Amino acid sequence: MSTITWIGLGHMGAPMSANLVATGHEVRGFDLSEAAMATAREGGVQTFTTMAEALDGAEVVITMVPKGEHSRAVYLGENGVLALAPRDALLIDSSTIDVATAEDLHRAASEAGFAFVDAPVSGGISGAAAGSLTFMIGGEDEPVRRAAEIVEPMAGRVVHTGAAGSGQAAKIVNNMMLFICLEACSEGSVLADRLGLDPKVFWEIASASSGNSWALQTWYPVPGMTDSAAANNNFDATFSAALATKDIGLALAAGEQTGVNLPAAEVVAQRFQQLVTDGLADKDCSLIAKYAAPDGTI
Ligand code: NAD
């Protein structure tokens, strides 16, 4: 069993770290939010008021923060991981960030003598709670092998995607496809309603038919269809509109860099941006369904 420092105990970090505690690891947590740390304590994580204290004795450091700028701050800051963690600690960034930042972190970690992997995840908060996430890990063979062992209690599947940054590349493309499927569910759910279909009957038809998708099974934006949907809880975030805006933006930026046309992703980006503009950045991204309705009611 290892001593693991966990930075970023939000929607994903709290249930993920609880699964490491349940396996018998010692998990030392830190988050800027006291509320997030209180939730993590319920899962058995020991929390500390500074990152420096949380890093004491770390054999592994796992980070699960919102954006590339946060990963940079956590790793490269004056009192950050590269400055304070024990040199033989394995560093695992599971945040979803841009490939260039991930490559910078690989480089900086290596120059400072650390083994580092980018290891974003897919599966949402339901997958985090169930320990069934897909980990996409980019980096050198040996640290990836060590990381795969550590993340196993949180994972349904672990894939070595290739070189530094390739985990993030896979994650960005995967999420773009998810969000396009979510827009399809949003438009489909409202159209089905306006055509007078019973939502449960339609959801069951789509589930057993060619309209099926992970978004339909997990995030369908109609209450009472699927247990894990934010629609059941007034669209309180499981994956916030703010984070979805970030992720679809990463895909659009990657499309620009590579010259790939992404018109469907552009439409979805506009929907997420509309939630942000309407003051709903902290609500769930599946609330984009409201923009399919002519009067905005769903
Ligand atoms: P969240 O906002 O709920 O949690 C992030 C946490 O990081 C917050 O509690 C915040 O206080 C903390 N944080 C930010 N900067 C920090 C710092 N410098 N030091 C310590 N803590 C800091 O976000 P989330 O939904 O848990 O997502 C985290 C990451 O995982 C994001 O990159 C997201 O894109 C990705 N992700 C989310 C989901 C999902 O369904 N929510 C699924 C897969 C991947």
C-alpha cells in the first residue's frame, strides 16, 4: 500500500480518492475549497490546510483540478508539487487539460527528476463512485506501468495511449464525441416530447435502438429516465457547463491546429457558452437541452 497525495477533491476527486482509501492506501488530500475537503474526509481522506503538508511523505501524487492553468499552478508554482514532493514520487495528472500544457508538465517534471504521466479519465461521477473509469495514460512505459497499478481500484479500464500528452489527446476527442451525442439527446428529447411521445417509452426505444449512446444512458436530460442524470436533481452539476465549455474549447483549438473541420462541435460549444452567458456555468452541461425548446422550458 502507498502514501498518496491527492490534490483537487471536487466532483471527481472525492469519489475517486475514496476508492483508493477503501483499497487500503493512505490518502493525504488538499483542495482550495474547505467544503470539498469536508466531503473527501467522509470518504476517509486525511486533509491538510496546505499543499505542502499534504505532500509530506508522498510516494504518489494524483491531481484532479479543473483546467490546464490549475495543473500548471499545482505542479510548477513556488510551493507546488515539483518544488515540494519527494523526488521519487510518481506524478499522475488526471485533470482534463490541453496537450501542450501536458507536454510542458512532462518536460518540467522530467527536468526536476520526477516520473510523470498524463492520465485523464472518462466515466463521469457515476464511474468515479463505482471505480469503473477509463484511464487514458500517456508517457514512458515504466511510469505508465506503475500508474496503471495505482489507479486500478478506480478503473474499469486502463489504456496506455502512447507518448507524453497522448492521454489528453484521446480524452479531448472522446469528450467532443460525448458532447455531440449529448446535443443529439437534447434535441431528440425535446422533439420527442413535442411530438407527444411518452418520455419513458421513447427513452426505452432509443436505448434498444440505433439512437443509443453513453449520453443517453447516463446524462439523458429528462428526469426519471436514468439514475445518474443531473436532470433528476434540477440539473445540479455532475459535469458543470463551465468544464464542458473548457473541454469543447480544447477540441476546437485542436481542430484549428490540425486543420480539421468540426461544425457539430462548434454548435455544441455555442450551447455551452449560452449556459455560461445565462449565468448557469455551475449547472450541469446537460441543461443545454433547454435551448432546443422554443420557449426554453424542458
Ligand atoms: P470540480 O470543479 O468539481 O473539482 C475541481 C477541484 O479542484 C475543486 O474542488 C477546486 O477547488 C480544486 N482546485 C482547483 N485549483 C486547485 C489548486 N490550485 N489546489 C488545490 N485544489 C484546487 O471539477 P471535477 O468535475 O471534479 O473535474 C475535475 C477534472 O476532471 C476536470 O479537468 C474535468 O474536466 C475532469 N473530468 C470531470 C468529469 C465529471 O464528470 N465531472 C469526468 C471526467 C473528467
